Amino acid sequence: MDSPRGLTSQALLTSLYAAFNERDIPTLLAAMTPDVSWPNGWEGGVVRGREEVGAYWRRQWDQIEPTVTPTAFTTEADGRIAVTVHQTVHDKSGVKLADHTVTHVYRLEKGLVAEMDIRE
């Protein structure tokens, strides 16, 4: 599945992980559908829409420093893209709070992220 930018799904998602790690909210939100569904892995629940996702990340990044690096990509039978990621989280003083591997599962629509789920 190609994005409007001509990127493959893997290239698109790889670029979005880089943008996340750089705290580049405008780039991230531009790659999402207006009604995107996003898990609130930090506080719980789900946030919907670009504005809520951006606000969620700002709250999160005010408190913690997560870094997420993709390590593998697979396409599921229903067309969703499963991305295995190595995630580390530090507090603002640099103390490591988490260091683990999880799977993020994306549903894309016309090359934009419409939904993401987290599998532990």
C-alpha cells in the first residue's frame, strides 16, 4: 500500500517513528486521518482525532521521554501493518523507566494512519 507521498507503508511508518523520536508533532499529525484512533498507552483508553493525539503526546512528553525504534514489519492477512518496536522510556532526570519490545498494529487508509493498536 503506497502513501500519497509515494512511500511504501514500511517507509512511511519508519519516517513516522523518526518524527516521533524527534517530537515532530506537525509531521506526525499530517500523516494521520482527521478521525484517527490512537491508543493512550500512557494514561489508558483511546484518543480520537489529530487534535486529541497531539494533546496526548504533549502531555506525555512533558512528563517522560519515550524512544521507539522499529525492528520488524509484517503485513497481516487483513492488510494491517504490524511493527515490532523496541521502546525505552526515561523520566525527565534520565532514569530508565521501561525497556521492552511491543508490537504496534496500524490500519492505513489512502496512505494515512487511520488506527493504531498496541500488542504487548
